[in-house]
Amino acid sequence: MKRRQFIAGCGCCGLLGALPTSLLAETALLAPTRFQRPDPNTDEGGLWAMLDREEAKLRRSLFLLRDKPINEYVTRIACRLVGDHCPDLRVYIVRSPFFNASMAPNGMMQVWTGLLLRMANEAQLAAVLGHEIGHYLARHSLDRLRDAKSRSAFGQFLGIALGAAGAGGAAPLAQLAVTASMFAYGREHEREADRIGLELMARAGYEPMEASRVWEQLLAEIKSEKDWSGDAGERSILFASHPPAQERQQELVARAATLGATNAETGEAAYNAMLAPHRWGLLEDELKRRKSGETLALLQRMLERAPQDSELRFFMGEAYRIRGAEGDIQLALEAYQTASGQAGAPPELYRSMGTIYRQTGNQQAAVDAFRRYVAAKPGAEDVEMILNYIKEGV
Ligand SMILES: [Zn+2]
């Protein structure tokens, strides 16, 4: 497939004048004229029809995060990146603690909350969305559809999609995962999507160096898990289908340097404000993954930016408590104690302390901690149970 110049027909390239011409020639991207709905009698038309059915199910899914401000925020960033194609794009935020995003050729974009929780700022989210938009603009799905080697993967997808038809709002998360990952592109496509994403980011005024940090963070996280094998591909489909994480990260650093947009926007404050009302719930989801090593690395990184954040400190305690390896209980108690002295400390930390003291036979300390919890949160759902513990002397 012949790639057309992406930047050529672009009417919105504020930063274009600053880009070196050699880079423009090298990126060889394509013209962003909006895509027309393909003829239903073609292979591409068939693919769109299938994706439209998937999207109808996704729209009814119980896993969608329907909160308006967060949906508008993510859509705004995607539109800022995709420019003229904005009317063709529909963002769906899926509540799932895994790192995932995708954009299908019919314009359906999925962003999973595990990804949102992991981005340090708006520029990092723009990097991931820009990459997915890169696949869309370069129409990689078409190449894949017409590649004989991937036919069986599409057939499998179709089977799953049809098999689950009628599941409606209860469509399992596994099915959404299939929709999100059906376009497991080859490495050349991934590299091209990275290049387009970076250009889009810089053009929209974001700091392009943040793209490499996304990968740096993810790698650091998965290496923190105790069963880390040294092969990132084993741990995540994302690493399996993409170029080796380290190579990719280095390439992104080198390219970002040529774009030279230092001191561009990272949008950290705006990002944190958007995430704030959802963060507690997303951190609870994160704990349910039972990957405490990864969760602790994530929280550590978040705490470096906000050391006085009592909510993050509490969840740090929770991750240690759940892992329960040697020394973890002590570390959990220390985290709860630190959190209790910080502003806005969540009362739940006293419940967790009480639970640990109860399990370790420290009765008086357990009763004291449970009393503090009940006093701070008298309307909590589990108050009756906690009062019973106190009455029975734990
Ligand atoms: Zn990709």
C-alpha cells in the first residue's frame, strides 16, 4: 500500500514550520482526508459492519465508565490530535484495570481505565492516543485484513463476536479485550504508529519526550513483579505485539529530541483534576488484579510526585497487606501510620490496621483502630460488622 504524505494536506499544523524537512520526508505519513464508509460488499465494508455490531454492544456494556466530564476530556485530547477526523471518532472509556487502548477503522476508540490510572499527565495520554490514531490514519487494519497470515486471527475474532451476540450489556470483559486487541499489528506498523503519534503530539503542542516515559514506566512496573521472567512479551500482549520495549523507548527518545519541543505542555494539573473523582475506584480495581509488585511500583511513582497524598499512602498499605510477603505487614502498618498523619486521611486505614491487629492477635490495638474507623465513618456499609468485632472484643 502506497503511503501518502500525512502532513501534506494538513490544515491545522501550528508547529509544522518548526519541523525539519528531512523529518517530514522520512515520516511518509498519509493525507488526513476523512475516510468514507466503505462499500458493504467489500472486505473492508464487511469489517466495518462487524465493528459496528461490536460497537453497539460496547455502547450497552456494563463496563463503560459513563461519567460525562472524563469522557469529554479524553475526547477533547483525541480530537486535538486527530484534527479534521474528529467527527469520525467515538471514545469509550472501559472500566478495567489493565493497560489498553485501541482505535478501530470505523472510528471506535477504546481507552481502558488501567491506562488512565498509569498516565502521569495529559501529554502521556496524548502519546498513547496519538499512537492509536496513527494506526487509524495509516489504515493499518486494512493491510492486516488483506494479509493472508492474519486471516485466521480475524476469523477467530468473528467467531467470538458472533458467538457472544445477544450478550448485550453483560458481554464479558474478555470479549471487549478481543475487540481491543484484534489488531495486533506487526512491528513495522507499530513503528510507524509511534512516528505518527509523536508528530501529532508535537503538532498539538505536547511535550513529545513524554511518549518514551510511558514505556519506561510500564517496563519498570512489570519488572517489579516477583515472577518477572526477563521477557516483557510474556507479561503483556502490549509488549508481545510491539517492538522490544527498550528499543522502542530509545527510538522515541531520539525522535522526540529531533522534534525539539522542550518545555511544551505536559498538562499534569489538568490531568490530575480529571482523574481525581475516579482515582479511589480505579485504585480499588487495581488491587483486585493481585499484582502487588506492579501496584507498589505504580504507587511509588505516583507518590514521588505527591508525597503528602494520604490516599496513595493508604493504597500502598493495602498493596503490602494483600501481598503479605515477609515484612509486608510491618510495611503496611507503617504506610497506614504515615497516611493517618496526613491531610484528608481515609478512615479506611483504621479498618485495615484493625484487621491486621486482629489477625496478629493484638486485641486492644484492634479494638482501638476499629473504634476510630467507626467514629470517622459512622455511615459505612460494614459498620455493623465492625461494631460486632468491637463488642466481642475482636
Ligand atoms: Zn500499536
